[in-house]
Amino acid sequence: MSTYSVVSFFFSGALAPTINVWAVGVFLPLAAWLGRPLDAKNSSVLPHFVSSAIWCGLYTPIMLSLDYFPDRYKAHILVPLAINIATGITLAEAASQTAAGSAVAGLPRGRRVVLLILLTLPTAVLWAPALAGVAAHIGMDAARLRTQLVCVLIAGILTGWSLRRAALTSSAPRIFFIFPVVAVIGWTVCVRTGLDEGRFWPVPGGGRAAWWSVGLPIAAVLATTLATIGRRWSRERWISLVPVAVLCYAVLAAARVAPAYVVPHFSMKQVSRDLGLSLANSTGVVATANGEGLFNENSVPYRAIAGRTWPWYRPDVIVIVFAFHDYEGLLGREYQLTATYPLYTSPEARRSAVVRVYRRRAPGG
């Protein structure tokens, strides 16, 4: 696999949004833990934290280097990531931002560099789309990977400079812990509400109301407000916000997938296999209008109807997708609707499709 494919996965891969968000949950607790005093006592969960980190460190290169590695295999990394996040938060409880700030100056140089990267990268990536939006306005193609990488690099340099100015010794770095969490929740809200069709990076022809133009400023204001009013909060009070943030993210994620359980959607493969079961014993003529692809996963013999209206014959079963011109009203008089399948294609699809299966009524029925 090429370097381009590896890098582009984190920008345009189907699983990239999930892994990137979970990575924020890995980076921030790790930064808080590394900022602890050198003589701090380690928690009993440290072996689980280290083991899950090793697992992720070994699996990720394999996941990105092989030419054939479908998303169902890549999703396996979420289990050790979840363990790493849970144990990392436990370790971070012993090293709050205020307590860790005074200890950072005495840490080895290499450890301070790692801390700087861990705190800089999540914030930089989350506000880099604002730079891409400015680049799009001056005629650059913000959808190109090269442009997005340059925006992340510039955002990282500016964020790192601001973090170094804070010297990691005061309460100022608190905003670098708060903003990524608030921004991730805000991004999830944008995805759930369909703001600019849930795009993270600006694209040509995108709407003015987007994550980079609306969501980012709002997230920055909320994060700054929370950091300001929380200056006198205790460590326990800050830690208590962790389950609140997780609950907010969980509610938004559940709200996104809940409609699929209330009104189920089916893939073409699922519909095809279900038709193979329900029509297996059909002895009459099975016909389809615009649904030939629904018979690829079964062995049901069928006839394809040319056009979107009735053929010269009357099939015993007719499978219809999209529009069908029933000028004579035969579906209502001679047929009975026996099954419907809301067909799922992709989140970007603007045109929904419903598969309808009609059986011809028996004479006198």
C-alpha cells in the first residue's frame, strides 16, 4: 500500500471519523498521565493501559499496510482503543491539569516533546478545516489531500506555538483539554443535524453553514467559556465532567442510529437473500421493474420489465423499485402488497429507494 493510501485513510476512509474521534480519547488521558510528577505512584490499571497501547501499536501498521484489509477487520482496533481510553482516564485522575502543570517543567526533554505533540495534534486537526475554508475562498481546492495536510501542518505549528507560550506551567493549557472534547461533541451535532451534509472539510459548492464556518466558532466560544468559569474548580469536579461528555456523545450517537431500528433499512444483499427465501416456492412468473440487481444473491428465475409500466403479460409476483406507472390501477385491484424494504445505499445518497413486492390475488380473492 502506498504512503498516499495510508495518509488518506485518516482523511477520507470510511472508518476514519470513528477512529479519529476515539484517538482524541486516547491522546488527552495519555497527555494528562505523562504530565504527572516523576515520583507519582502508578495505578493498578497501568498493565492494561500498556497492553492495549501495544496491541494498537502493532495492529495499526498491519491495518494500513495491507492492500486487502476491509473495514470489518479494521473495526477490531476499537476494542483495544476502548480499553486504552478507559484505563487512560483512570490514570489521568492522578494527574489533573493543575497538579501536572507545576511538574512539567521538571520532566525530561523528550517527555515534554511528547506532551507537546499529544496536546497540539487534536486541537490542530479540529480547527484546520477553518484554514481550508479560507483556502477555498482564495481559489484553492480544499478537497485535495495535499491542501488538507498543509492546513493541518499550519494549524499544528500555530497551536504548538500557543501551547509553548503558555509554558505548560499555568492553567492556560486547560483549554487544550477542553476544546477537543467540546469540538468532538459539536462535530457530532453537525453530523446528526446534517449541517453541510455532515462534511468535516469544506468542498466546492458546499453550503455556507458548515462545520468550519459555524460549528468551529461556536465550539471555541463554549470551550473558552467553560475554561474561564472553571478556573476555581477542583480536580474532582473536572473529572466528574468526563462521564458527562461521554453521555453527551453517547446520546448523540444513539440518536443517529435509532431511526434505523424504528424504520429498518436493508442493503441490496439483504433484500436479495430475503427474496430468495420468500419466493423460493413461487411457481408463477416473477417479474421486476428496475430491480434486476436484487436477484444477484438468489436463484429465483425472473423476467425484467422494460420501461416503468405493465408488460403484455401479468406476472404472479412483481418486484418494483422507484417509480412504476400503473395507469390502469391494477396493483390496487389485482395485487396485494406483501413486503416492503427501505433500501439503504449510502449516507450521501439523495434519492431514497423502497423495494415493494406484490403478489397477484387468487381469482375471487
